[in-house]
Amino acid sequence: SYLGMLEEHFEPVSSPMLNIRALRSPATGLLRTLVLPGAEVRAGQVLAEVTDVFGRVLAEVAAPVEGRLLYIVRSPLTNEGEPMAGLAVPA
């Protein structure tokens, strides 16, 4: 309402998410995502799996802390060390 563009009044967010953690792929292989962007995740929750061409899990990607998943790479191929997800965490 400050600029006169909104009719509704909104309260400030109680805990803004100002920090972004980039998660990197722990292995090279095929990426299978388990969580969609925008989801609230808890620490330790598995967000994706990296598999070989036969579907055997090579590594799991877990959220290091709780937060909101901003993005996750949807390309099926991933290389070790590549950024693959972004997690917004409370400030």
C-alpha cells in the first residue's frame, strides 16, 4: 500500500529467508529429483538421488538445514561438484 498499488495490507514476514545455500552434486550420474521447488524441507530430508544408468543409487542429496527449496536442476545428467539445487534458509 506504500505506493498505492495494493488495496490489501500485508504484515512483514516474521523470519525472512535471506541466506541461500547452493547444493552440489555428490556424484556423476543421472539425477532423480524427489522434491519440487517451493517445498519446505527439513534438515536431512533427501531432495534427490544420483543413480547410474541401471538405476542403482550412487548418492543421495539431503538438505543440510531446514528451509525452502528455491530451485532444483531438472536435467537428467549431473556431474560431481556441479550446482544442482538452491535452498533458502532463515536469516
